[in-house]
Amino acid sequence: MTSLRPRGAALYRERIRDQELRGRNFPDHVFEHLPTMARLHAANRYDRLTHDIETITGRPATSVRDFVARQAELRRATKADGRF
């Protein structure tokens, strides 16, 4: 994967913001928040790990992948039972 220089990445984020987000009629706070989140992700500011869930619940946290897969299983089961 090719790494973008910081200014190139900033220009890319600005283009996405202006071309993709502006026309979606997001509320102003959401429109401003999405590029902020993109910048924070690019800087690995969301790259965190904590064991708090396991400490509180006594079991490990569920990964997003496992959570989504489980929800899909529940939807299929509910649909098969005629409850969907």
C-alpha cells in the first residue's frame, strides 16, 4: 500500500468532504465531525485497547466482526420463525 504524504492526505480528505459529504444534507455538526474522525483515524488516535469490558463483565469484549455475524444469525433465525 502506498503511503500518502500528509498534505496529499489532507487534500484527499478535503475533496471527499466537498464532493461526497456536502451533497448528503448532513446536519452541520455531522458534516464537520466526519472529516474530524477521518483525521483522527489517519493519525491512529482511535487505535486503543482496553480490558475494561472484561473487567466489568467477566468475559472478553466481542469484536465488531463477531457482533455483526451474530446479529446476522439472529436476523436469519427470526425470519425463519416468521417473526421478522
